[in-house]
Amino acid sequence: MSYIYRKYGPQWRGHRTWPSLKRGDQVPKVFETRGDFHLDLRGQGLSESVDLGMMRVSYLDNIVTLKEVPSLVLDLSRNDFKVLPKSIGSLENLKELHLEDNRLSDLPQEIGVLKNLKVLRLGDNEFTVVPEVIAHLSGIKTLDLTGNRLVDIDALASLFSLELLFLTDTGLSELPSFIGNLRGLTTLHLAKNYLEGLPSEIGNLSNLGYLDVSNNRLTEIPQEIGLLSKLSILRACNNRLKHLPDTIGQLSSLIMLALDNNELEELPQSLVNLSDHLRSLFVPHNKLSSFVEISHLIQLSELSLAANRFVEIPSSIRDLVHLHLLVLEDNPLTDLPVEISALTDLKLFSLKKIKFTHFPQALYTLPSLEILFLSNVYFTELPPEIALLRQLKIFACTDSQLASVCPELGTLENLTELNFSYNNLKELPQELDTLKKLAYLQLDANSFNEIPPVVSSLPALTYFSCAYNSLHTIPSSLSKLRKLLWLDLAGNKFSDISLECKLDGLQSLSLSYNPLKEFPPALCTYINLEELHLNGCSLEEIPDAIKNMTHLEKLFLDNNALRFLPESLGTLSSLRMLSVTRNSLSDLPKSLSLLTDLKDLYVGNNRLIALPDEFAGLSHLRKLDLHANKFTTVPAVIRYFQELESLDLSNNFLTEVPSFIGDLSMLEWLYLRGNNLLSVPRHIGKLFFLRSLDISNNNLEEIPHEIVKLFNLKKLLIEDNRFKEEQIRDIGVIFKNGTEWIR
């Protein structure tokens, strides 16, 4: 439920965007923003010997050297630096420096002379120790070390001017006590680590306003948290908390508390002391059953109690008169108290997975309600009184037993979205034709034998889904929907598509899992279509006329009976994604090499033994899926896919991996499962960005030592090989903090 997380606090790492330097520019231009001067040198392949200070740049229509530019913000991220140029020390006016996504493991001593440097961003590098030279940056205010694998952060101990510190996803298992000496801190990010506790000295951070310790292993929060008088946002989601300290009631500035997915059975009574200022409380997925403390928080505007153990909501709910958002879903409730009617400002109410036997009458008296979610209810019809919800814009009642929709729903003229998926509906009332603002209608998995006639009378409709019903035809009246962009009719009983229905503006169409058997000729007249899904339609061939669909960007033909693809596919110059998995293809047309914008190619579960050499032209390919084919060698043409991020070669007949695999420098996911590999090349250690590696179910006896260089590796699967026990132990030591690995 992403709508309830939008105010959980800043997730950004502060990276600002400004116009980028293009390769080949003779003199890069400096841009002014709010009194600072920005030079973007991201991904320019700069050498470590470059003289940054003497670099000539265009500044206020003059050509000057970079060291002459005042209040300089310099972005050197993604330059593949292993060593930062020492000339960085000549930029005495440098105010902000971005070095993200390089390969730095240390910083030159020259950086220590940059007395005007206020912001330093070092995210996603190869640091294991915070460089000692950072201790000389006495004026630094923002330091970002996100995504490094740190075992030592002692160099931070003297950064007393630091205000924003990002240590997210750094593999920390312990936070040093010196953190309490950094009393200038206003923002501290510690999420996605392995912390089991916080030092009591954290209570010394008297200026701290934002603290995020989510996604750790915390079992408790220290009592000293109550000393943080300026703390306004506390996020401690996805931990193992069983209780909160009473001192949390001393947080006199707290406006938001997020505790999702812990093991809390109760909230401290001291929480009532926050009644004057706490605005947002999120405690879903805990074990709470008492509402006593919550009912005193009369200034709350957002409250999520989803997936707890509440069997009833007490009448004291009436005191929370400022609520705008209330999420009670997935609790063992059976009804709502009439006192809900006091929540006159409530705009969003989520009651999913609550097994009401009747439509809660308390809902009728919520005059400001705009969004209402219901699911898993037992009543079979909507009551006429729903017409009282005059402000309703979004309504969903899914996974239930609705057999009819009341005509009065048509009086809710502000409705823009309706979702009745997974019910027992056979028809919709014609009175819904008054919903002139309705843009989204979803009727999946009901009992419709035809598209309800009223659908053709909804002029604002842009998205319509009636998948998994018993439809046979598309009525010609649907042509009236001039704004319709997305149409999903998967899983019905279409055997053909009529030419009588003209949907000229349609951009996305799904007819997957219909008994078509042949590619409908009418589809080739949908020349503006950008996305087409025809999975599981028993198709045996694709006609040459597909070349007329020149705007196609995504084409899904999985799980059919295709034995070949037409050469005319190569004329679809806009195609960015092609998926033909689970067919009977023994080769691919050479013409696909003309698809120079192709980003994703999925051809798994076919009968391929090679890729055409002409595919070398697919230089922008990012995802390539070749799993479950008949490859005995890794296709040599893959070496040219320098932008490749994901490569799946699982379940083939490979006995070795060529060394050029290490040259695919952008690779993040590599799947080699289920082959006959005897070894993994040491060049795999060059894949700096690799996040997931699956080499399970092979004949491997050892892993190259170079695997320790994979600083960004998050998942390693090695089961069903022939590794020695001591090597498995070594792997466990290497990756104990940073990687999920399965032996």
C-alpha cells in the first residue's frame, strides 16, 4: 500500500540533476543554480591523471579554468575511478563533490585541503574503511557513504560540523559510541544494515531531527531516545522490536512514527504525551490489539493499523477528528462503530481483507471520503446508500462475492476509478453512464459473457480491464472510447478480433490466454499500438503484416507454438522489448540486429544453439534471457553487449564461461544455474556492479578468489556443487554481513 508510505521522510540521497556534458564537447559549460555553479562530468571516462584545476570551462560566457569558478558543485560520479585525481586538491572553491558509482577504496590526501567543501557523496564505491583524510574536512556538513561495505567508520569521530550522515546499506553490525559526539547531526540514515542495538550515546544528538533505523535487527530502542528533543521523524520499520521505551513519550517534537513490521504487542502509555504534535503513526504488521493509547493522539492525520489483532474499534475513535488517512485492513474486525461518523475530514479509508457481512453503515456519514478500499467481504450487493458518499473518487471492492452493483453508484459523479475484480458480477447497471469522469475500470475475474454496454458510454475511460471472464467479442460500440489507451482482455474466449471495432488511440492491448490459434489480422491495423500481449494463445506463426505496427515498443509472445519469427520483425524500429519464451524456436532472424533500440530480449525455454553474429549491433541491450535452451558455449556475440545488466544462461549445456564475461562491466545479475560448469573464470571479479550471482547446480569444485572483489554482491547461490567444506566456510566469512548466500 504505497500511498501510506509517501510521507515516511526523505529517502533521497540528495543527488541533484543538472544539464549533462555530452561526450565530444570541447569546453564543458558551468551552470548556475541558486548561487552555486554546477559542472556535470558524470560518466565521461576521465582518467586519473586529469588536471581538474586547469580544465577549461565556460563560465558566465567566459572561458576560465575550473579552479577559478566560485562556489563549485562538481559531479564526477560514474567515471570508473579507482584513484581520484590528486588535482582535486587545487579546487579550493569546491563546495560540493559527487563521487558516487566509482570504484574508489581510498581518497588522496589532497582532498583534505578543501576547507570550503560542505557536501561529499561517496555512495556505491569500494570503501571498506572511511578514509582518514576525511577527518581533516572540518567544515563538512553532508557525508554520504551509502552502499559501501564498511567495517571501520572511526574517521567520522571528529566530524563535529556534520549535519547529514548517510550510512544506509553499508553492512554495519555495530554503531560506535562516538556517534554521540557528532552533536551537529540533524539527519541520520542507518537503514538496511545489521544493527542489533543502538548505543545509549545516541541520546546526545540534541539536534537530530530525522532518524531512520529501518531494516535492521533491532530488538529494542534505548531509553536515551527520549533525550532527542528535536526529533520529528523516527523510522524503525522491519526490525524485531517487541516493545518501545517509555521515554518515547518525551519526544516533544515528534510528528511521525513509523514502526511497520515488528513484533509489538502494545504501545507504551507514555505515547499519550505526544497528543499535541504527533501527526502520523504507522504500526502495520505487528501484534497490537489495544486502541487505548492511540485514541489520545488527537492531532493524528494519518494512522495505519493494518495487519494487527484488533477485533473491534472502540468508540474513542471519534476523538481523532483530524484523520485524513485511516488503514484498518487485515484485522479480525466484523463491523465499525457508529462513532466513525465523527471523522469528517477522512479522505482515505482502507478496509481490505475485513470480512464484513454487510456494508458498514458508519461509512455513509463520512462526507469528505474520497478513497475507499474493501475486499474479502461477504455481502452480495452494494446498498443504495452508497450514493451518500458524494466526494468519492476511487472505490474498490475486490475478492468478494458481489453479484450486483446498485444503480445509485451512478450518482457519484466524482468517481475516477472503479475496481470490482474477483466478484460474481454478470452485468453493470446502465445508470453508470453518468460517470463522466471515470478513467479507470477494472472488472477482472467475474462472470461477464459480454462487455457491459454501459462501458461504451464512459467518455473519459483510459484504462479498461475485463480479463478472465467469458467474453467472445469486442463490441463495435467500444470505438466510441476515444480516450482509451489501455485494454486488457486476457483470459477470455476470443477466437478472433473483429475489424468493426476501431480503437485508433489504443496504446496497450492484452489478449493473452485466449484461444486465438492465429494472429488476428485486425491487429495489424492498430498502427498506434505500443504494447501487445499475446502470451499463451497457441500461435504457430506471426504474419509479415506485423511490420505495419511501427509504433510497437513491447511485444510479448510467450508460451505459444512458434517455430520461427518473421524477418519483418526487424522493421519494428521502435521495439524496445521482445519476449518469446516457451516456444519452439531453433533460431532467431538476423533482421533483429536492426532493432538498435532493443533493451530487453527474452528467448528462454526454446531450442536455440547459437545467436547470429549480426546481433553485435544490439549494443544497447540491457536484459538478455537465454535460459533453458541448447547452448553448449556462451555465444561470442554477447561480448558486444556492453550495456548488459542482466544475463540468464541457466539450464543450458555450458561447460565453461569465457573470460570476456568480465568485460560486461555493467552486469548486475548473472544466472548460470543448471549447467555443466567445471570452473568460473577469475575475470568475474571485474564485475563491480554485480548484485546477484547464481552458480548453483553445476560441477564446480572451487570459486575464484577474485569473487571477494564483488563489493555490491547481495545474493550468491552456490548449492548443488562439489565445493569442499572449508571453502564454503570461507565464503560464509567473506559475505557474512553483506550478502545473502545459499550453499
